[in-house]
Amino acid sequence: MKRVFCSILAGLMMLSMFTGCSSSQNSSAAADGEKTVVELWTVWKTDAETGSGKVLREAAEEFMAQNPDIVINISNQGGYDDIAEKLEASIVAKNPPTLATVEETHVQRFSPVAADLSQYLPAEVIDNYVDGLMHTCTIDGVVKAVPFGRSSTILYMNKNLVEAAGLSTDGPKTWEEFYQYAEAMSDPENGVYGWGQDFDTDAWIWESMLYSYGGEIISDDLKTVLFDETPASYEIVETMQDMADAGTLFNPYSMQGEAWDILKSKFIEGKIGMLITSIASSSEIQRLGRENGFETVLAFQPMGTEYSVPTGGNNIIMFESASDAEKEAAAKFLEFLASDEIAAKHNQETGYFPVTETSMEHSIVQEHLADFPSYQRALDQLQYAHSRPMTKNWKNMYTVILDELKACMTDTSADAKAAIESAAEKCQKILDENPD
């Protein structure tokens, strides 16, 4: 999109001195001789012993051993919102990194200053990425990012509880059947709930349920709020309120603490039969479930009028301001990350999708599927991938929506329809005052 990068507020000038911004990110041949330095900002700890941080660090080490003239300097910049704020400040200071992992809906936000990766990566590399994961990487027909740690919502089930209730581990097909599963698995006397749910940090779960009823968050031209036009936007919240009151839904918002942490603990303890969350947690939850005596089974997120799930996770962007040498080296590293082996290792270690078509056949992915057969359903569900709101205003919008959703579950007597209408009115004002 050819537009001025107007989303950066003048106040961000005050943030340009944040920790880490002072590193020599645009020096391709500095103290270490003729080596080209590629600065990569990520949301993962560089010393992580598990997960994406470990995979990325080990991949960088292997790459540098093969390419001694290139240094990949990885630094953690906090969560998705943290890294976005720091990137904006670095752009104002004219000192951004070469590469950065950003939450997929933030690609639009940084598109004006992101390089066209089709000019640096071979066509066969770009064509090999899974189509369903490229929706949020391509802006106005230009490849502004490539997928790395990508996910979608998925239904998790405790196999022991499903079978004890006499239900099929194939999982429920519709939301109505899903609610029946939850009721059948609930055992109030033993503190067991058929379903437990949060909305994630950006209303992602509610968003995914809305899509399954044919709803949309925003119009294609990014000017008009649409979610309040679909009755499911508030009806699904009303159902959750009723189920929480009935004891068939574990409601983490009724407790103190981080909703997801509470929810995950309850599932791992065997006190929740089903939950909907990111596929990126699947490897960890599978392992922890086994340690607690049960198998985790994945199934399609139920349908309302259709199957539809949003993708999530992160993409990698390259900044146009980098030198030619940095961009050439960075593209070489991105191509390395897109190799079958690295994509397969990332999948096995985390549960994030294998991001390329050919990596699906790699022995590591096949071993993962043999050990966790229902993971195949996550791959199959990708055919129903739905793009997310690609507006620079999404963070402000989802903050409003999430506040209303949390309020409805904190007080289950709250009027869900009024809450959604209030959120829609506030979100429309945000769009009107800050057009894309």
C-alpha cells in the first residue's frame, strides 16, 4: 500500500532511546571485519531451551557455521505489542533492525517500510510457503513478509474425559454438538468442567467463533465495523455466560490471575474436557497431558454455518532501510529458515505449522504425526483459514472488544448484546478518526 507511515505518533519520538535500540543495526561491516551483520528482533528469549527461541537460535548457529561471512544477531524485544512499539520507535530514530518477527496483523502496520521480499527470495521459495499462511504476508499483491511461527485456533480434548462420557474422539462437528459434549463431560462433584475458555489477549477466540457463523470484523475497505451485524457476535457470549452459571464452562475470568495460565493448568490437571486455543501450544500440552495420565486429541473447531478459523502467530519482515549487503544476507537466512529441515524442526518443537508445502513430507514432521496422529486435523483445517483484520487500528479495536468480553464473563449477568453494540460503536469511532 502506497501511503505515508502515518500510524507512528509524534510521541514515539520519546521512545527512541529504549533498551536495545542503540545497537549498530545498520552496520554491515563493523568491528568484526568484513562480516555482514543481520539484526533480528524477536519475541522469544535467546537462551530458551524449548520452543521457537531454541529453534531460531540453533538455526542461526548452523547458518553462521555455513556462512562465516554473516552474523545473525538475535535479540528478544518482548511480546508482540512490545516489539511493535519498539520497531516504530526505531523507525522514527532511523535505526531499525534488518529483520523482525511481528504478529501477523502487524504486517499491514509496517508494510510501508518493509521490503518486497519477492525481490530478494527465489520464486520457488515463496511459492513453497503454504497458501493459507500467505494471506497476511501479502499486502496489495506485494510480498511484505514470510511466515515463521504460524498457527490457528484448534479444539483440544482430554481423551480420557471424552471416552468416559461415551463420546467420539472425532470431536463435535457443530457448536450445538460441542455444547452437548461439554455438558456430558461435566462432573461438578469432582470439579470437572466439560469446557474451559478464555478469549486470548486479542479476542482471537471470539473472532474465530464469529467467522464460523459467516460474520466479519471489518469491511474489505477497512472503513466499516461489521461484527455487530451478526447475531452470533453476542449469542456465543450469552451461551458462555449461561454455561458458566450452569457449571459446564470453567470461566477463568471469575478468578484472579492470567486467564490462559489458569486455563492451561486446569486442562493439564484433567479438570477441563475441552478448550479452544492456538495450535502453537499443542506440543507442550501433549507432553504435559501425558505426564498427567491422558492423551490430548485435536479436532476441528466446530462450525456454525461453516468451518472457518483465523490464522495467527508471526511473520518475518525485512526493512527497506537495510543496506543491500544486509538485505542479501538476511534473504539468505530467510531461505535457510524455509528449508524443509528447519520448518519441520520448528513444527515438532512447538506445534506451529510446518510453513512450507515440501516440509510436510519431511521425516521429522512424519515422526511428529506418528506420535501425535490428531495433529493431522490441524493441517487439514488449514483449508478453512480466514484472514484477520489487516488494519493499523486493530490493536485499539481488539482492546475495546476484549474489555467488553471480559466484563461479560466477569459478571455473567451483563448484557452481552449491549456490550457488543458498545464495542462496535467505539471501534467505528476508532476507524473514523484514524483511516487507513
